[in-house]
Amino acid sequence: MRLFLDTANIEQIREGVKMGIISGVTTNPTLMAKEKGVSYRDRVVEICETVNGPVSAECTARDVDGLIGEAREISAWHTHVVVKIPIDEIGLEATSILSKEGIKINMTLIFSANQALLAATAGATFVSPFVGRLDDAGQDGMEVVRESVEIFDQYHLPAQVLAASLRHPRHVIAAARLGAQIATLPYALLKAMVKHPLTDVGIERFLADSQAYEKESARSGA
Ligand code: G3P
């Protein structure tokens, strides 16, 4: 399973990349809006130069021609760019045209396995079920991941399931166990995955014991 960061914050991305565990980034207009003083294009290019993998940048046009033009433009910014397109009729139409041109699409705002199947059939490279938002609405978001993985496997569809809108560490474990190829993590979730209170206690104790041992060795001249 590959882990992506779900952020447009360059410091967070640098941190994740430095740890050697992040192989892609997803952004969306909401995440971009949090970044001040930098243009959309400049930030996407900066992210592409920081991470050695796919970087999803979202299209906002609301007609097929607009989406196609925007997607072609965004995808030309850098070889790492994957164009994010929300699923609906115009999104599917644009995706089926763009995918034939070799442009990589991350079809987003997926809330059902039917939508995932349509996205994969239109030629999307990545299909992004929004797990947390479904959970928020009282449904089992992970069920869409389960069904999508099963359907893509059954018919050897090349699209990859990118589990998105993940909110807590158990979401990541569930997506991994179900066979989602990618999980995209908000930075806080990445930090939460690293942490365990018993690890902190263990490190402190090993440190204290090793200092006590060094002290005793020095005292006894051993
Ligand atoms: O990648 C999609 C993600 O950014 C949505 O997350 O937490 O806004 O539902 P959230």
C-alpha cells in the first residue's frame, strides 16, 4: 500500500517525505485555500518538486470543455501532476476523453461503488472514495472501499482505489486490510499513526537504563 499526504502545506509535505514514507500528495480547493501568498500553480509545482510521485490537483470548471481545457493546462505544469475531477456526468465525459490522451485522472468525491465503477470504466487512474464524510452521514464509508476493491479485482480494472477523507488510524488499517492501493493522510493522521504511548514510555526507560549502566560502568572502571 502506498501512503500519500492530503495537504497543500509544503512544510508538512517536506516532513513526510523526509521520513521516507510519503509517495504522493492529494490536494483539493479547500486545502489550497488554507495556503496564503502563493499561487495555485506555484504551489502545485513546488509540491511536485518535493515528492517523487503523483500529485493530485483539482479542476473546478463546470462544463465539459472547461474541464478538458483546465485538465490539459494543469497536467502540463509537471510530469507528476494527476488531474482531480469530481464525478458527475460532465466529469465522466471529460475523463473518458482526457484518459485517452494519456492524462492521469483522480476521480474524486466518490460516495458509492457505482460511482467508483463508472470512474474506473471512464479511464480514471485513481478513484477516491471519501470514507470519513460517509461515516459522518451515518453510513459505513469503508464499505465503498471494500466493494470498489472487489469489483476492480474481479474485472481486472487497472484503476487504483485511493482511500480518502480518512480521519483516524483505524481507517488506515481498515483500508489497508481491504486492499486499497493508496491511503491519503491528513498530516495530523500521519502523526497519530507514528505515536504510541507505550513507545514513548519504552524509549524513556531504555534511555534512563542506558545512562544508569554507563554511569555504573564509569564508576566501577569496567
Ligand atoms: O482527499 C479528500 C479529503 O481531503 C477530504 O477530507 O476530511 O475534508 O472529508 P475531509
